[in-house]
Amino acid sequence: MVNQDRLVQEFLELVQIDSHSGKEGKIAEVLTKKLQELGLDVMVDAAGEKVGGETGNLIAKLKGKGEGPAILFSCHMDTVKPGEGVKPIIKEEIIYSDGTTILGGDNKAGIAAVLEGIRVIKENKVPHGDIEVAFSIWEEGGLFGAKYLDYSKINAKYGFILDSGGSPGEIITTGPCQDKVNAKIFGKPAHAGVAPEEGISAIMIAARAIENMKLLRIDEETTANIGVITGGEATNIVTPLVEIKAEARSLKEDKLDVQSAHMAEAFKKAAADFGGRVEIDVERMYPPFHVEENDEIVSKVKEAFSQIGIEGYTAATGGGSDTNILNGNGIKAVNLGIGEKKAHTLEEHIHIKDLVNSAKMVAQIIQVFG
């Protein structure tokens, strides 16, 4: 039986620990102690050294006595900004921040649910297989913790990432790949009032390129966006340099290849048209993933939901998560909804009932697989 008061108090404790990306040292210390108190063996991998953070990923294991396969629960410890000095408040069974920061339910609601779910299993002496936990660093902005996770220490056949905004019952089985598309556009400076014809405007090149790009919703599986444009110093100078940060995503890698190539070609053609030049960097940030509807992991999760009175359903997402990276490293993984609403905003909140159902979900998945 999930202890709601205990769960809520632990969640409130966790969100008040500052843990911006790269600054997860304190929460890692707290979680290490909590996991050890639950009887798990805990280690810290070298991911932090590779990305320049305060700590690595936490990898914890609880040996099982059941015959089921080893399973992994994963959440990320970091939050986006502004996430320092979080002051949670409860109104009408919903947990918010005080409005000056994010709440941090993304992803500390998942962490709290995992801790409580394991407690329930232990308190009720439920037979289970090996349980593994990975609390990752620096998920926001690059999935770096999952990318540098020490997979040699992970034996799980199946993985469950608790990091989706849908309510418990949602099973994300399909996610996109993403390319980062960055461009440096070089023109030629000139005095804008005295001899503008001697210059080449990098801004005009950028405008032409963007005008000729297919952007935003490309089709039902593909999106693209220009996110950041920087350049220029004064109105009386023909701008010699513009830098653009963009992205493209698709559920299909071949479609992503086409979209990224289209964006790169638009930059090249516009630069050639104006007599400038462009440097383009296209980087694949993460692979796509797809788990079939009839796969064992899906059927067993639906069974677990049914046993706690929740209807399980599969869905696709346009966002990336550690789920992409785990699948790419041979762990069949799905992302589960935990009810974190309006993540990355000052209006972020979570219903207590979703927090409770998330903990029930963890405990029941352990039981079903055990």
C-alpha cells in the first residue's frame, strides 16, 4: 500500500534540493543515502567526469529472489532553470511552486515514485526479480547522463523511464530522432550609410535561407525549427556574421536525413546567391525508438495498470528522453506518464493522485515482472 503522506513529503523534500544540469551533487548524495536505506547497492559512474558535472549517474541494484528478468527504472536528477530555491505549495490536492521557479516534478516526481514503489515492495515482502535503478545527470539539454551511462553495470532486459507528462496509464512506445543544425553565415562588413554596396549582409543571407526552408510541422512524423538567431553589432554596419541554431526531428531516420539536408542546402544556396559563405554543423543528437504494441514489455505494463484499476494505452511523442538512449544501447525501454504538467514553466504542477498512481505503477510493474 502506497503511503501518500510519506510519498508527498519525500517529493516536497526532493524538489527543494537545487539540481540544475551539471549541479546534481547534493541530490545525488541524498538519493544515495535513500537507496542504501532501502537495501540497494549504489555506485556512481564516470559520466560526470566526461561532461564536467559535480557527479556521475547513480546506478543502484536490489537483488531479487523471483524468476523474472532484471528490470530497470530510470529518471533524471537535473532540472531546467529557474530551479533554485523552489518553494512548493499544495492547493486543492495539486502541488505547485510559488510561481517564481519551476516545480521540478520533471523529473523528481518520477524519482519519488520509484523510491516509494520499491518501499512498498519491500514492506509487503513481494517476490521480485533483480531491480536496477539509474538516476541520470544532465538529461535536460542533451541526454548526456544516459549517453555516458556505464552500461556495463546494467543487466536489465527491460527499462522503464518515468518522465512523460501524460497521466499514469500512458506508455510511450515511439519517439523521434533529432538533429542539431547549426550554421555560421559569413558576409562582408561595410558602412551601411556610406558604402552599403561594398558589403554582404549575413542577415539577408539568413533571411533568404529561412524563407526557402520547410519548417515547423513538415508531416505527421517530422518537425523542424529555427530556435536561435544571433548577429549584428550596430545599425550602421552591414552585418558580417550571423549564427543560427536550429533542429529537426522525425520518427523516421530517413525523413530526418532528408529534412536536415534540405535545411543545409537552403543555407548554402542563399550564401552563394549573395556571394557569402556558410559553415554548417549537423549532429545527430539521439536515435529514434519504437517498441511494438504486442511486445512483452507493453503487455506486462498494461497488465500492471489493469491490476491497479488504470487503463494502459500506447502513444508516440515528438520529444526526446533517456528512453531513446537506453533503446539505442540494447535495453528495451518505454517512457511512462507520471502526470508532470506544464514542465519547464513557472506553472509546472502535479496532481497528488498522479504521484500516488505513479508509485503504485512502479510497485505493480515490479510484481508483474517478478
